[in-house]
Amino acid sequence: MKTAFRLLTALGALLLLTGCGGEPAPAYRQVNPEEAAAMMESETDYILLDVRTRQEYEQGHIPGAICVPNEAIGSEEIPALPHREQLILVYCRSGNRSKQAAQKLADLGYTNVVEFGGILSWTGETVSGGGQS
């Protein structure tokens, strides 16, 4: 009887430690490029964040976007993103780095992060050159 109780207690503790399985829900919102475009039209105080490399950004980006490469987002404050409550719309090339960056931003305490995939799916205007950083 004691052995069965110990086994059940250990099993219960193991279940608590491992959770219910699966990936945790992201701490940011995901929308498609069309929804992001609609947000850009209806919102006024947002940051459009391109998380690709500077070279990729200069080859073509969405007008008004700033470039902060995903690799530059870590555990320190980001001067280009001073307000943690501000709407930040995040994109990259295909959607992988933007998801990583959006999660890192959420982990840093940004509360209004929206990830919308990659510029490859963007049907709106793009521009090339330096732009903002």
C-alpha cells in the first residue's frame, strides 16, 4: 500500500512538472498580412518592425518599417522600442524570425506585439534603400 501511494505521489509530481504537454501559447498575437495592413490603416501610434538583417531590409521593406534584426533582440532594452505598451507589428522574410522576435519582445515585457509573418506574403507596397533603423 505504501509503495502504491509513493508511486502515485511521484507520478502526480511528474505530471505537475511536465504540464499538459504541447507548446505554450505565444505571448503575442498573430495575424495575416491583410489584417496587419488593415491595422496599419486604422491605427496611428504603432511601430512597424522588420527583424531581418540590415542587408535584407535595404533590399526591400514595407514603407515606414524600422530594422532591428532578430539577432539583436536579447535581454537588454531596445532603444528603438522605448514604449512597452505601444503596438508593434513584426515581420521578417518568411515568418520564422518574426515569431522568434515577437516571443522575445513579449518575454522582455512588451504587451502589444502582433506578428504577421513574412514580406514574401506581403501584397502591399515595398521600398528599397536605407530608410529608418
